[in-house]
Amino acid sequence: MRKYKCFYCKEMIEDNPVKYNVSNTDREVIKSFHQNCLDIYIDEKQRSIKENDDWNELYQYIKKEIFSYNEYMKLSSYMVLRLQGLRNGTFSARKNSKVFLSSEGYQYKTILLTFKIKKMDILNSLKTVNFKDEQHKINYIMTIISNSINDVCLRIKQKEESEKKLNNIEISIPKSEEEYLNKTDLSKNKVASALQDLF
């Protein structure tokens, strides 16, 4: 019987391997996995796709709304590295290095929300401050973002906690008017029993 090596963990597969197409194109590239390794691989792949979508949304927002670039213009590599550094939890990412799905940095969605909240401050500073070069301008913008991003994180956390509390609240609605009337004992309520004589 032929032995297979797991594509994910690189260990030999003792029982039946699970086959999976790992290609991102129309061409099929079938690899062998342990079942639990395949589950982890698929989860990481989906997270990576979502991360790329979030990155593209952030990139396009900064390009159009902050710098007012047209569709043919690109953000400078320095700006890209600063944004990816914020995602990695560092000052700036290294050139040609992979940006990890880091828990130390900020998510691209959070960075984007911070840019949206601070947009007017950034645009005003771009009009009023004399920058010596583009790197100085980018550092100034990223300082505004860095000084505000923790407040945005706290707001997001508070919103999530509020939504969680709202989802956990049970609201009991009486099934009928009769059930509602039976639950109200007027003899035990002093104000209601005193008012009952008036009607």
C-alpha cells in the first residue's frame, strides 16, 4: 500500500488520506491530508481570503478617499509597508515579507474604521501642514491613526458586548390577553386596588 505525506503537517498518513484540491485556479492540484489537518487548512484558507478582501477594501479607501488617486495610481510601497506593519503589530512590515494573521496587530477592518473616523482630521492636515516629502506625509497620517486606533478598538469591543447582552435577553410575551390579566393580581397592588373603585 502506498504511503502519503500530509500536505499540511508534512507527517506520514497512516490510514486513508483525504484528497483535496489546493489550487486557486481552474487547474486541479490534488493533495493528501489527515482529516483534522484538512479542516485546519480550509479554515486558514477562508481566513486568508477574508483578510485579502479586508486589505483590498482598506487599500482602495485610502487610495481614493485620503489621497484622491485615480484608478491607475497606486499607494507608495512605504505606505503599504506602514499599513501592513500596523496589521503585524510592528512599525513597518519588511519588504517581500509575509503579513501574518497576527493577534498582536490590528485587523484591517479596524484600521479602515479608524481611517473613516479620522478622515476629516487627515484631510485638514494634508491641506495645512507643509510636508518635506511623501514619507513625512505618510508618517504624519499614520501617527493620527496610531493615536486613535485603540479608542476605535474599545468602541468596537463595547459594541460587541452590548450586542451580546441584547442577544441574551429573554423577552416573554403573553400568549393571550387572558394570560396577561391572570398574571396581574390587583388585590396585591395597593395603587391598583384603590383605583379599581373609581372605574
